[in-house]
Amino acid sequence: MAKHSVEKIGGTSMSNYAAVRDNIILGPAAGEDIYNRIFVVSAYGGVTNKLLEHKKTGQPGIYELFARGVSDQGWRDALAELRRDMLAINAELFSHAPALHDANAFVSERLDDAERCLSDLGHLCQHGHFALKAHLDTVREMLASIGEAHSAWNMAKLLEKDGVNACFVDLTGWRAEKHMSLDERIELAFAGIDLETQLPIATGYAHSEQGLMSTFDRGYSEMTFSRIAVLTGAREAVIHKEFHLSSADPRLVGEGNAVPIGRTNYDVADQLANLGMEAIHPKAAKGLRKHNIPLRVKNTFEPEHAGTLITSDYVSESPCVEIIAGCRGVYAIEVFDQDMAGNIDHYDREILALIRRFNAHIVSKDINANTITHYLSTNLKTVKRIRAALEERFSDAEINQKKVAIVSAIGSDMQVPGMLAQTVSALAEDKISVLAMHQSMRQVDMQFVVDEGDYAEAIKALHSQLVEVHDHGRAICLAC
């Protein structure tokens, strides 16, 4: 039976080295043995936003400025600013001059290489035979890798200084002589590591000939983490975050009202991922689920708490709501056409193909005899492009769009008679109008579409009526 765990540390946690060292590496999470663990680390908080683009606001980073191709100066200025930020991070972490010199030399070499590559590629693509667009996926992967290489190298060196036999595992493929699959790269990197006596610190980005970002984009580190767990036969996968996987966002419902979930299953994790909550990417979870590897989500700053354990087979002892979640900034695109009646499958296929063409994420959808409504988590620019394409394809249809929010009650077993009525009543009591609602036969979630301005109040109303009425203590179901 496997003895080791594979553990991922998020970017916000990584930005606090002392907490990571004391609470995760050496603290209660380690137990009696600090080894027999593999750590997969994210870039320091905010760094990947500056390398690519801001995940929430869309503010351009180095990649986006380079991809626009307006001028060299834009991306060069952004790279210079990032260099200053990375060196400032190093200065806070390394107090001794020789160690700081080595840390600066490592990240500066990566940044210098990247700058030369971008400059050379920019000049090359001025020639008519070379198109910049054909190389942008590779550029995005190269830039993303710098953040994780920086944080992983630093953490390994800092732990060495603190008496831990840590080793830097570079999966980025930087200056690699040949391409290989993700699995081959991972197996090669860990082949010579003795987990009994060494503590590997691996980069959250791993280079592969298929490219991780084309499928997972910013969720690439979760796939690296998942594949390492599967390929090394881990007994458990652990994600360390700056917060618990809780019954709702504490910032909305209050710190004293939100409670850690404690136990749930991968089905619930999939529902959360669909809403954009960062539990784990569904495709990363698939590998863990298939190989029966449990996933634990822990709070870095509360190490004595067992966190939330996610397994394939868990079902709550009695039906209940485990989490109230949702997403705002969702666009509803409604297509109404009298000719759709009796021919809805044809319309559905064509509408889905158009949405897929513009890479918009579908959160949910409604269908009746002559109307199909898709709820999309994307930006307004993409929505306008999708609407224009729909109007061109279905010239006789009436097409409407509306910005809304979706709130959802989720649990591993919600087969409680009257729960739907109770939930609608809770929203009505707060004078929140339900624009649409969904409940599947699997009884794991109920979704409610509301006006975007009602999002926070809807979350609070559902949490108050479905979670806070129960005295859950330290967790809805305590993890073992």
C-alpha cells in the first residue's frame, strides 16, 4: 500500500513561506514523518496574472500584450515590471546575500530567455511566411511556466536552509532537448527520487508535447498534481488553500455562519467546478476518482483541522445541503423561434456548435418547445460575437440576452421532500425573483437564476434557510 501523499499548495498560501513551512511542511499536517510527501506548487499570488492576464478582470499581462502585437514596448515594460516584482519577492525571502544572489540568478535567467524568445519571434513573424497566431499557444505555455519554476526553486532552497532534504523538481521542460508526453515527463522526473528521505517540490506547470493549457488553461497545475498522484500511486491527494471548502463564501454569509463541509464526493466537486469554484478541475478529478485516490482540501492557516475529504463513494448519512455556491456575471442568451417546435434537436446542435466556436463556458441551459436559453460564463465581447453569429444563422429567430446570476444548493444527497419548495420560499421571503430554476434527477443540486443584483442576498437567504438552521459544529460531517 502506498505511503506517500501528493499535496498542492495554492498561490496565496505560497506567498506566506513561514505559514507553509510551519503549518504544512513541519506542522500538524506532517504528522511524525515530514517525508513520504510530494509537493506541487503554484506561482506566488498574482504572478501568473502578470505573466498572462488577470484571471478575473482580464487586465493584460505579458502574454496578452505580446499577442496583441501592437508594439514591443508594451510587453517589454510589463516584463520589466514583473522582473522587479519577482526580485522583490526574493529579497523578502532570502536574508543572506549569497542565497539571494542565487535566487535572483535563477529567475533572471528564465526571464532573459523568455525576453529573447519573444523578441526573436516578433522579428520572425514580421516576415510574411510566419504567422504569430500559430505560435501563441507555445508562448503562453512558456510564460506560464516561469511563475511555478520561480516559486518551486525558492521553496526547495528555503527548506534546505531550514534543515529539510528538499529537492527542486523542474517539470517545465525549459531548454529540454526533446518533447515528451506529460506522463513520460513526470515518470522521468521522479524515477531517481527516494520519497523516504527526500521531499520533492515540483512545478505546478509541466510541459508536454500535447500542451496542458490548450485543454486546462489556468487549471493546468491541478492536472499536473492529479497525474503525479496517479502515476506515483499516492494514498491521498491534498490541496492546501487559504480557506476551507465551506458551506458558502464566508465574505457573503459571515465568518461565524460558514462551516467547513468535512466530507463530500467527486460529484459535488464537479458541480462546484462548473460554477467556477476552485475545488479541482473535473478532468483532474477524473483521474483521482478512477484510481480511487481520495482528495482532501485543507486550510493552510488552520492546520489542525482535518479539512474536507472528497471520495467517490461518500453520501451524507441523512439528506442535506452541503454548500450554497454560485456565479455572477453570467449571460443568458435566449433563442426563440416558432419553427423550433418539433425540430429542437437541429437548433440545439447548431447553437452549441456556435458557442463552442467562441470557447464560452456553458453553466446551464433551458429548453422548451420553441426556446433554448444558454447561461454562459464569459465576457461581454464574446457574448456579442455569439449573438451576432446566431442572428446571422437564425435570421427569423428572436434573440435576447440578459446579465444574470446563478445560485445553487449542492449536496451529495438532497432527496428531501419539499426542499425545492422550501428553497423557493426562502428566496421569495427576501423578495428575490426567480427567473429560472433547475433540479436534476440525480438530486445533487438545485440551480436558481436571479437578477445579478440579487446574487449576494440570494446566497445569504439560501444559506440561512438550508444550512444555518442546523448546528453543524466544526464541520457538516467531520473528515477522518
